[in-house]
Amino acid sequence: MTVSPAHAHEHPDFLRHHFNTPKQQFEAGKLGMWLFLATEVLLFGGLFVGYSVWRGNHPEMFKAGSIFLNTNLGAVNTAVLILSSITMAAAVTMAQRNKRGALMLFLSLTLAGAVTFLVIKYFEYTHKFHLGIYPGLKFYEKPAGDSHTLSGSLVNDAGGVDLVLVKGTGPLGQDVTVADTPEAEPTTVAPAAIGPAGLAQDALEPGDRPADDGHAEHLTHPLQDPHRPANVHMFFNIYYLMTGLHGVHVAAGIGVLTWLLIGAAKGRFSSAYFTPVDLGGLYWHVVDLIWIFLFPLFYLI
Amino acid sequence: MTDTTPSPQETTEHHSVGHIVPVRILAATGIALLILTVFTVWIAGFDLGNLNIWAALAIAAFKGSLVVLFFMHLRYDRPFNGVVFVTSLALVALFISFALTDTREYAPDILPGDATEVQKQLAEVQP
């Protein structure tokens, strides 16, 4: 089959020379995007493996850790991302229907959702930093220059975990609710493994190994703030890692959405050529998809 | 901007690329996702033991399927794109299964961090 002269003038501007037809270019771009999204799933997949193994070994640690997270803020952020996913999908539909004004409106709304998510996340992170909730062993140190005490009345029993909540006043005068482990349950969260794997035992005295008498003082870490449940810094290690990596993806999404908005304003997209909007949308939906799993795994259970 | 309805000829030509998902389907999908979000928060308020994890994961998986099938057009897309994506999910599932299978093997003796198992064993030794 030969290319007719009539075909030559139909060759649109957006069609790159190494593709025969717009459809071929579109399908190739889409397959490339799905391959990239598969690598994104594998990237987060490794972290989900870490989450699963840690949670399998220390279920109490995760239940205690989720008490420190604000479920309302997490739920609001989930709703924000879902709404921005709706507007993103609508933006693709508008691009396919040649409605440039509506496309720009929906891209702007999606962008607003992305920014709102990061703003809420910023307040969540900074609030935790004020309370001294850091990843690593700094979790057990009181914030610098802070003389507050987190003692107070016992207000709640977090069912099944044998934790109690302690209310008090934080370093900035704010109300603080922290979880505490009663001494009666010293083995609820045990220290790191001793064995061929050789996990961190340097900081512990030889006598601090899990003894068969099971006294609490043998099982607490030397750096531990007694008002913080044991080993929960591990929860915050993976919390900050996974939500932080997701936040980086949201920030990248803001860049993509801004670029799409500029392109839409310049009239680059039409019903014949909407590939960047479509592929940017696919990326944005995967960011939403990952948060759909992060929210219950960290905030709810 | 011009919101003129494309002529039938334009429709067949332009819409040969990709599938247009009507806004009402997108809105219905989104409302379902929001309702499921409220549902998963609500159900997490009950202490169902291990069922809490499975309920949360099942709801999240269902929500994720809605996103992938409708927002990401996979229901209307070429099947091979779905094969690529589902393969990556299957590999993650395989990775998690093997890691958990392995770590559970060691849990009772060299991972005292598995407090549930340790307490169970201690209770048997020291009644």
C-alpha cells in the first residue's frame, strides 16, 4: 500500500514523523504511560512489603501509632484527592469534546485539589513536629527547650491494644493526646530480634534482652520517653517515608497539571490531540489510587 | 472558546482515538468513591479484630478498581494496557506473600517482636 498524496496534507502538526497515524501515536504513548505506572506500583510495592512485614511482626506498634494520626484530616485529604480525580477525568472528557474553556476549568479545579492536599499535609506534618513526633529515636525525646509534661487523666481505652490515652498540654500550649503503655503489659511490644539477623542490640545492655521474667524495665528502650509507647517510632519511620514519597508525587502532579493548564490556555489540545491531558490524568489517578490504600493502612487500622 | 457540537463527520474522525467517558458516569464513580470513603472510616470505628484490616483492604481494593476502570478508562482501553498494570499488581502481591510467608516462619523463635505469638507461648510455659 502506498501513501497517497491526499494523505500527505492530512498529516497533522502533532503527529511525530516516526508514527504512521495519530491513533498509533496515541496508543504508543498510552502503553508507555501504563508501563511507567507499573513501575510506580512496583516502587510503592516495595514499601508496602516493608509495611506488611513490620505490621505482621509488630501489630500493636501500628495500632498505637495510628492513634497519633488525625483521622479527620486524613479523611478530608482522601475526599480532596477523589474530587480532584473526578475533575481530572472530566477534564479529559472535555478535551475529547473540544471544550477548551471547560477543560481549563476542570484542570484548574484539579490543580486546586492537589495544592489543597499538600497544604493539609503540611499542617499535619508541622503539627507532629511541634509535638516531637519524628521518625527515628528522636520520637522519644521531648522537643528542645520544652518543659511541658504530658501527664493527665486517663480518658480512653483503645480496645484490644491495652493502651490508654493520656491528655495534657503540649509545648505550644495546645491540647495533646498521647498513647501510653501501662506497665502491666510489658511484652505488648517487644524489642528488636536477637538472632542470626543481628538487629540493633548495641544500645541495649546485655541484661536488657527479653527475659523470661518479662519485667517492663527490661523491655523499654533506654531513650524512650515513658509517655510514648515502645517502638512506635518504627510506625512513624514508614509513615513519613510512604506519605512523604506520595507527597513528592503530588508535588510532581502540580507541575504536570500546571503544564497542562498552560498548554490548554495556548490551545494545544483538541479532540484530535488530547494525549498529554489523557496521560497526565492517568498519572494523577495513580497518585489518588496510592492514597486510597495509604489512608486506611495508616489512619484507620 | 467555541462549544459547537461537532458534525457527525468530525465525530467519527476525531473520536477514532480514545474512548469518551460521559461526565455522568465519572460523577457516579466519584460519588461511589466518596461514599466508600465514609463507609471505610465508619467501619474502622468498630473493633472487629483482624477483620478490620481485611475490611479496609477490601474497600480500598474496590475503590481502586473503580478508579482504574472508569477514571483511567481501563474498562474501555486496549486489554494489553490492563495486562501491563495488573501484572505489576500481581508482582507486588507475590512479593508481599513471599515476604510474609518467610517472616512468619521465623516469628516464634527469633522475632520476639511478634508479641501475640510470644505471649501465647509464655502463657503455655508459665500458666
